[in-house]
Amino acid sequence: MTSPERLYHGSIRVFSLVFIVLGAAIVISTLANGGGALSIGVVLGIAFLAVGIVRGWLGGGGPPWRRAPKASEHMGVGRRDRTRGQSLP
């Protein structure tokens, strides 16, 4: 069973991707149908792209290449707890 937090972060990624795809489709469709650089479709598409990118960035904790590993990922067996000086299981 997945945890609610994991479901939440997964839904953030999915909705961010949906907004990015919709924004790109709106921009491409507007430009293909003769819209100018400042037409409503281009502006709205760029807004969708921005919302998708920013929401994914903020909801996911920043860019993937700068995320710190979780404690369970970088703490191996036999490492000592620095606060108590005891070995961790």
C-alpha cells in the first residue's frame, strides 16, 4: 500500500506534466493557426507552461538533480548516530 504522502507527490508530478503538455499544445496550436507572439493563445499557453513548471518545481522540492537523498538512502549498517554515539541497526 502506498502512503498518502507518496500519492500526493505523484499527483503533483502528474498534474504538473498535464499543465506543461496543455501549455505546449496551446502555444503550438495558436502559432500553427496564424496567431502572433502576443496573441491570447500564446500568452495563455505560456502561463500554463509556467504554472506546470513552477508547481512541479515547488511541489517536488526543487529540481531532481539538487534533491538531497533521504536519510535511509545514505545511512548504511554500522554507521554511528552522531547525536547519541550509538550504532544504528
